[in-house]
Amino acid sequence: MPPSPPFIDSATSELDTDRLMYEAIPLAKLIAAVGAIAIVPFGFAILFGRSFLAGLFVLVGQFVVAVGTGLVLLYVALRALQLANADDGQIGE
């Protein structure tokens, strides 16, 4: 018998919203953390106006966003592999 797809309740064949929220909340926290860290250099860039230093802060902010995006994508890929390889579908509980 093939395994049931993730986030689908095998008993009722409906969307398992509890499991979906269980997976979405850590992802949302990670995205919020990256955004909060990236706001700092962008805020300094706004304070310095149109200057060379502001340009450097914009570059630093873009770097933080790029690295954060990579971290989020790695988290999503790793979590997807964990869910795909789960024997009982209860990884992390």
C-alpha cells in the first residue's frame, strides 16, 4: 500500500490543518527572523540618505536577504526530505 501524501488525513482524506500549521509555524518564524535581521542595515541606509555609506548598508542588507533566503530554502528542502522518508509520518513529535 503506498504511503498517504503529507498533510492529508488518511482516515477522512481531508486536509490535515493541524499538521500543516505544525510545519508552517517554524518556517514563518525563520522568515520573520531573517526579515528582522535584514531591516537593521536597510534602516541604517535610510538614515544615511544618499551617500556612499548608505550604499554599503544596502549591499549588506541585500546580502543578509540572500543568505537568509538560502537558509529558508535549505530548511524547506531538508524538512521535505524528512517528511518523504518518514515511516509513520510523525517526524519531530
